Amino acid sequence: MTPRSSRLRPLTACVPGSKSITTRALLLAAAANGTSTLWAPLISHDTLTFKKAVGSLGARVENSPGDQFWDVTGTGRGPAGTARVWCADAGTAARFLPPFSAAGVGTFTFDGSEQLRARPLSPLLKAMTELGADVETAVPGRLPLTVHARGLQGGELRVDSSMSSQFLSGLLMAAPLMRHPVRADLRGSVSRPYLDMTLSLMRRFGADVEEPESGVIEVRPGGYQPTALVVEPDASTASYVFAAAAATGHRVTVPGLCGSSIQGDLRFVEALREMGAKVEITDCAVTVTGTGSLRGGFDLEMGDISDTFMTLAAVAPLADAPLTIRGVRHARFKESDRIAAVAQNLRACGIRVDETEDSVTVRPGRPRAARIACRRDHRIAMAFSVLGLAARVPLTLDDPHCVTKTFPGFHREMARLFPDYTVPERR
């Protein structure tokens, strides 16, 4: 991989808004007492599903022309009445909205796709029950579920967050709507940066949140106040253009991301720096420049930024030595078993991979043409698209359109940035 002078011309990537911020802000705005404005929200399958869901729970969401911003008028409390909420494939909807509904009064039924029905909810439902919720399920710990809501008491919050931090985030966001203060121990939770994002946005919407000791959070009743919020570009999504730059010798800038970002996944660029890329972080943008080679021969702990581990694993075959990614066991419980999906697809490309329960080691090698099994997982599709570009090998995605979950324009944007990128067709 030798950079050409033409490749080092600055490229500016158009990365859409953060899904994590958009969905959290939608919920908090729906609970606020007044109208909030969300600027530059992510427009994707998941966020549109979430937007429709909060509307069915009583919030009013109005679009500006071109969806430049959304005005969200909240109820000032939990929802009331009766609603059936379709979550489609959106795990955030299934994990954030039931606690919110339980803080209201009424009967609320949640269901989703077969993929979402297969994802576990037991830790969330157990914690909700301990806080006073009445939850009915057809299959224990799975969708569909019905919440017979009469408010939540509050108190000590105990939830197993070893599979996903979203269980705890959903409960924390409902805490200001409960009758009594909530105390939660975040120590031992996976993906702490996502919990920090949740707490930061709760404070932005006026919640009374304190951390009296490290890892222990106290939330007092009082609800939320409306605010205006600009949604940052999605750092997880930016990982694909950054990795592509590092692996092809390009220079790519994502404006709107900065060192003060509330998104933990921005730390992905530090992994690229360790692999040899040049990284620049300013107050208004992040730039990654490929230097002509990728280094391996070390271990990386990526548990806190596990949504980006597939991106790094996909370009790891191009490094000069093996690369081990650790601490990502909880990635097995996402849209797919992501450790298994990465290993399966790299092996299909002729790459040697060693897999454990919580890690993957990728050996250097020259990838060969292969059919990539996306498993309806947007991040698998995008990660292996980067490998196909960087290795200049035809990789056929069995489901190229699954990227619409978070980045509908992914293939077009990659082709705009990188002339060698071929927009895949479904086969």
C-alpha cells in the first residue's frame, strides 16, 4: 500500500448524525415539558422507527423541509393511554421505550422483527419489575411484551449490563419520571462511554443527575425541560471512512466531530494511530491520513467501543503482523453474533482468524474474492466494504441494502470519496 500524491488531496466526508444521540434525544424530548429542536438528526431506518414510536406514545414530532431539524413537543411526563409500538429492527426502541412507558399510565405493547425478537431483554424486564413495573411477555425475556403502566417507584436500580449498556441507559432516562430518587451502580457495565453519553444528554435536558462516588449515579425526580440540540456526526459510522483512509493512503476529514465529542467511539481513531495512521483532532473536525502501511503485532481492548471493532478487524489482514481485539464478548448479542460474523467472513476471504468467546485475532494475508454474509447487520456490510476497497478485491455483499439501518447513503458516499469503490449489487 503505497500512497500516491493524488491520494493525499484532502477529502471531506459527509457522515450523517449520530444514531445514539438522535434516539436518546428523541426520547428525552418526548418526555420534556415543551418543544425541543433537534438539528441534523440521523435520517435512517432505525431513527425513523424510533421517531414514529415516540409519536405513538404521545409526543408530537414535526419535520422541517428536508429534515434539517425536528421539533419535538413532549408530554412532560410518561405516556398515557393505549398504544401498540412497532420497533422493527431497532434495538434502542425495544430497550429505551418500555421503561419510559412504564413511567406513565396505560397499556403499551411493543413488538419487532424476527431479528429483534431474538435479542434478549431479560435483564431489562427484571429491573423494570423490581422498580414496580407490570410487564407481560409471551416468551420470557423476548418481544413481544406488554407494559401495564401505573408509574415507577424508583429506588435502587439493579440491572445486569454485561450484555448491553442500553438496558441501563433506558432505565436511567426514565428515572427523572419516577416517584422517588434512583441510585444506580455503573461499575461492571459494558460500554461505559455510552452510559456517559446518556447522562450527558439527560443533564442537557435538565435532569438532576449526580455522581456522588465514582461509578455510582443518583437521579432525582423532576422530569425534563425542552432544549435545542445539534446532533454530532456519528463516530461509529465515521470509523468506515477513517479506516478506508488509513488503509488506502487517503486523507479524509469529518467535520463536526471534535475532541469534546460525547461519543466514545471517536476513540477508534486512536486505534488507527497505533496501526500507523496520522490522526488530527481539532475543535471542529477529525482527520485521518494513511501513511502507506498498517502495523500489527499488538492487542487492543475495544470493549468500550465495540461497535467499531468490526471495522478494525476488517482491515487487520492488511497489517504487517497479527492483531488481537479483546473485550468484545457483548458484541455477540447485537444485530448478529458479530465475533462469529467477522471470523466467518474473513475466513471466506482466505484470512486466518482465531476466535475466543470475547476476542478475535486476525493474521495478515491477501484477501481473495468472496461472498460476504452480512447477517442483516449493517456494521458487517460496511466493515467488509472497506476491506474490499482497501484490498482491491471483489467482495459481494449478500445484503448491501442493510446499511439503511444507520447510513442509507453509505455506498454512494464511499464511491464519491474513493474512486476505486464499486457500489455493490445484491446477488
